[in-house]
Amino acid sequence: MAAILMTRLVWGSEDNGALEPPQSASLMLPFQWPAQLLSVQGCWANGVAQVQGAWPYKSMGRLLSPDIDYTASVPPQYRLVTPKGETATMNTQQMEQMGQFKITVWEEENFQGKRCEFMLECQNIMERGFNKIRSIKVENGPWVGYEYPEFQGQQFILEKGDYPRYEAWSGNSSYRTEHMLSFRPIKCANHSDSKVTMYECEDFQGRKFEMCDDYPSLQAMGWCSKEVPSIKVNSGAWVAYQFPGYRGYQYILERDRHQGEYRNYNEYSTQAHTNQVQSIRRIQH
């Protein structure tokens, strides 16, 4: 592993303009080899450490030595720690995973106003100084957005592309909401290798049906009910919809969450009030 890291930092104003850093600003990046990351989004890619987020620096260049502990210059609230209070470290696989996901959010419509880039989950965008999210660009990987902090409330699938207004991600929902206050990457999506099993009753009982393709209407393909009481994700990640044509509430179903087992509709989502599912598709990666 290389002994020198190259980093990029930029001093940013509240309106996200790139300004020259004041003379008193320290340009020491808060990393200690192999990795100590800010709680805001840092990423490692090809041996390059990058930081985007809420500490007052945002993108310039500087060489850092692995022999120097830079974390002393970082306020404790911006350091990433484990539940036991120990400084977190990252292995090579985690570094590579982070490079697969990138999302940029704006506080105003049409990619205007305050912005912030993320390569990791965000449990509460308001802790980054945002009041709301009104536009989004997904550059890498699929993501799931949530109506409320801590991954609660209505879910919104966010695949690669531009979302200039909130209707772009919630327009087909049962009720439109302007709120999206937390989001996270979907790490197990594999469009070419996805399989899901639907069951007639809760706890994987009764008649079952296995699928490896997208179905805009489950009833049209032979499922005799508007309800799907339990679902098992065998591989990949799926988004199920309340109504035909990929409309209504969205339920993100992943192989690496709940061990892929959704025993009843309450496990589909925190906002699920019924086991009504009438269309389903694989999540694009």
C-alpha cells in the first residue's frame, strides 16, 4: 500500500461557492493511515482519499504522510467512531465498495442552492445544514431515499440519473411528499442475477411463485391476488409497488437485509399499512 496519499480539499461557503481558504484555515486532512474518516462522507478510491461534506473544507491538493496523525485537528464530532468508541478503520474491500456509490443532493430544485456529495449513507440530511432536499443526481450505484431521518417513512428508489424535482422520485407514490431526509446505498443490487419468491401467506406459507424478471402486473402474469403476504429475496435487490405499472408505495427488498426474508408486510417498510403488492422489478445497478 502506498505510503503517501493525495487528497483534495476546498474551502466552501454556505452557498457552496469555492473560495480561497483563509490564512488561519488548517489544510490538514483528518485521516490517519490506513483510514480515519469523517462522519461526513469521505471516500477512498485507487489509493486516493477524498472528502466531501460538512466540515468546512470541500475539495485543492496536498500530500499526507502515513507517519503523522492528522486527526487532532478535527473536532471530535466529525470523527467516525465505532459503537465502542474506537476509531473506525477500513479494509480494501470497503474502500472499493465506496467508490461504487455517489450521490449529490441540492437544497433547491433544478440543482440549485446548497449541495453536498455522498458516497456513504446519510441518516439525517438536516445534520449537514440542509432544511430539505429538492433535487438529486445519482452518479454511481442505486440508492434508497427515506421520507424521514434514520431511514424511516416512505421509501424512494434512486437509480442512476437526474432528479430535478421531488416529483421525479415521488410522483407515482400514493401520496406525494416533498420530504426526503435520509438515504443509503443499495449494495446487493445485481440486475442480471436477481431472484425473488412470493408467498400466498405470511411466514413463507402457502402457494409460492419464483421470479427472475420484471412484472408490471403480477395479476397479468398469473398471481391471483392483489396481496403478497411474504417475500423471500434469493438474490439481488427488488422494488415492489402497491399498484400495477410500478405505481404507489415503493418497498425496497434486498438480499442483504433481513437475510432477504420479509415474513409479513410490516417488514416491507416502516410505512407499509397493507400487504398489497401488484408490480415488482429488479433494481438497476
